[in-house]
Amino acid sequence: MTNWTRKTALLALCATALATTGTPARPATGTAAPRLDWHACDLPPGTAPAAGQECATLAVPLDHRAPDARSVQVSVTRLLSDRPGKRRGTLLVIPGGPGSSGVQRLAQKGAALRAALDGAYDLVSLDPRGVGGSVRARCGIPAADRRLVTLRSWPAPDGGISENETRSRRTAESCARNGGAVLRSFTTRNETRDIDRFRAALGERKLSIWGTSYGTYVGAVYAQTEPGRVDRMVLDSNGDPDPARVARGWLENMSRGAADRFPDFAAWASDPAREADGLRLASRAQDVQPLFLALADRLDRAPLTSDVPGVPLTGNGLRQALQNALYADAAFPAMARLIEQASAPDGRPVLPPDLAGTVPDEDASLMLATICNDVRWPGPGPGHAERVAADRAAYPLTAGMPVNIVPCAYWKDAPAERPVRITADGPSDILMVQSLRDPATPYSGALRMRSALGDRARMVTLEQGGHGMYLGNGDECGDRAVTRFLVTGQRPARDIHCTG
């Protein structure tokens, strides 16, 4: 990436003036923008589209380096501004994951975004390759390997990783045998290229962007590679963008994230207010973690029969349930209830839905392919066992899982290109929002994104825990700062801290 020159900055300013008039611009000269035929959205059962939400399919090159060769389909969606007179542009919603659906994300957040932004934007999103209605691929992973506690590399109760090594090798070989060129195309860089093709199809010179979780990395890569195509960007719940540790670093950081966040759950579960519903786990917050660890250790040795035939609650199942519950305070009651059920002498715990079943093969394949295709991971060797042992000692809540071996260690195909380095080169048009105690993308990793972006960004830190802040698990102070930036362009002059 070359330095941000005066000429590029001048072109960007001209493009900003054209993009904010509310009138879609003609696509750039060159390859003709693809046509989008909008229709009613057909979403999975249990998910209703937002009022007025439309869907279409976008043809994108399987390999953007050979744009005239094979193409594949990506599912896209839009929700037009309900106040055209106030419209200033188009806001792209980038979901997290890898593996989350942008079409479903807009269905879930469309009404709230419309209310908050008061018609300032048409709202759009897309299902990345491998997700939802977009092109799919299958590795042919056996069902037993597609449970959440096996997709995540939880070590054995004694810390051993031989079973993880065998499963990881088996999965990588299956993906190499069955995934083909489509699976190999599941990369962050291709997602950003598909986004830019979507922008052209919409007739927009620029996009404003709200990316969450993994979507912050996708957004940052897009801003780095297409700086003149970004109007205003919000990065919500940020991961470490270090190109040497992309994906691997995100996973490793979950050890620290869980340790940062657990005290919130402990305070909640020891509050006398929990007595009324039978969910007070201890009288003191400092007693909740030892209670949890002792229960997980007991379940390691003697798993409990659950409400799902053939699927007992194991120690790793309890640990995985905790990781999921730490994302939002709203999940605390169900987690405390699971602990109470598992602690009872005749307990028959009711498993959370994500532990009860298996992840569909196409979803599991996508989750693995993106992180394995983006960057080369360390290969098999004794270093994995050593890291697991050290991490188990330092972070007992996650028991070594975040640093354990995964299928990427045995991945057959080298990355097609190097990860993009996020730098301070580019216009100052980014606002970061971050909780102080995020279980998935901890504050320590967000500080690395903040450092990489330099003066391109400002950061709003929220004095709370949880993941996904804007119009979700955040607070009024953070929401207000993000909305003001998106609607008016006003951004804090310096980083700010919301105290709640």
C-alpha cells in the first residue's frame, strides 16, 4: 500500500462530495456493473425480514484475478431509506464470524438502524461466500466432528491433545479432498472484493460501513485496499489485525477475553437479587469461579446425562456454554440455570441449543476455510502441547482451547496471497467502539487495531462487558457517539471513555 498522497486525498474529497448528495453515482468506467434484480427475501424459518427488506443475487468472479472466467453467486440485501429527502448515502452492514449472514443481520437490525439513523442511509448487506444464500462448499466433515465442542479444539480432561491432532488432520484432509476451488476462494480478501463489486452494482462511489467482530477486520481491510471508496466507517468489537497472527491471534485472545469478562458474570450470579429466581450461585463474587471450575472438573470425570439423548454434558460442554454466555448479559440467567442443574445431586441439565446438535457441514466448512485460507498457521509439533499446558495454567476458564491445534495446522493449500497490513495510511474516517471486557475480541486486541490505524481512527471505549456494542450490548453513550458520526460526520476529537 503506497502512502496517502495529496492527489489521492483530493480525489477522495471530490468523491465524498458526489457520494453524499443522496443521488446514486454512475459506476466507474471499465467492467460493467452487474445487474441486481430485487425481490422479496426468503429467509430461514424463524427469521422474518425487516419491513421493506429486499434480496437479490450478485455474480462475482470465483477468482477476481480472472474476472472473465467462472463466476459464482453471492446473496445481497437492501432496505431503502424511508425518508428519501434525508438520504445521504448507503451503509453496508458487515456481519461477524467468519460464518454470519449479512442478510439475516439486516433482518435483525434493520428496524433499529432505521430508527437510529432517521433515513440517512439505504441499508445493505451480503452473505459472504459460504454463508446463507451465497455459493456454498462442503468438506464432508463427519457429524461427530461437527459438534461445537469438537469444532473447537478443547483438550482432553488431562490436557492431552492427541485426539485434537487426529481430528484436525482428518478434517483438513477431508476439506482438501472435497472442498475444491470454491472452498479455496473463501477468504477475507475475496469478501472485500465482493463488497466492492456490490458497491459498483449499487451505483455508489462510496459506502459507509458498520462492521462487527470479524466484520471489523473485513472493514479495515476494505478501507486499506479501497481507501477512496469509504465514506464513514464504524468498527465495533475489534480484533487484533496483526497480519502474522490473523485468525490465530483472534482465537488465542479468547483466553484473555474470558478472564476479563467472567467477573461480570460472577458479580451477577452472587447478587442477592438472584435469590428470588433461584440463580444465586454463591454469596460472594470471588467464590463463583472456583465453583464453576470444580463443576467442570467433576463433569470431565463423570459427564451428566442431559435432556438430549446421546449427548451428555461434559466439562468441555460446560466451558463452551460459558464462552457463548459471556457475549451478553442477557445470557447470564440461562448459564446460571445450567450450572444449578448440573450441580444438583440428581441433575439432568437442559443443553443450550448450540450444544445440543451439530453444526451443518457447509457452515463448519466455511468457518474453517476462511481462517485457514487467510494465513499460514504453525504446523503440527510439540509446541502445541506446550502452549496448551501454559495457557491452561494461566487461564483455567478456557482450559487451553484457544491455543490448541486446529485443522489449519494440516491445511493442504498455502494462502493465495498475504494478509493485508492495516496501517495509518488513509483518510481519517473511522470510529471504533469497544467494550472494556469483551470475551471474544478483548480490549487488548482492540488496542492493537487502534494503534495500527493511528490518526485514521478514534475509539469510544465502554466501561462494561460484552460483545457487539452498537444497538446491541452497549450503552446510550456509545450508541449516541456512533449515531452522531454516521448521521452528521461529527466524530470525537480524541478517544473517549463512556462510564455508563
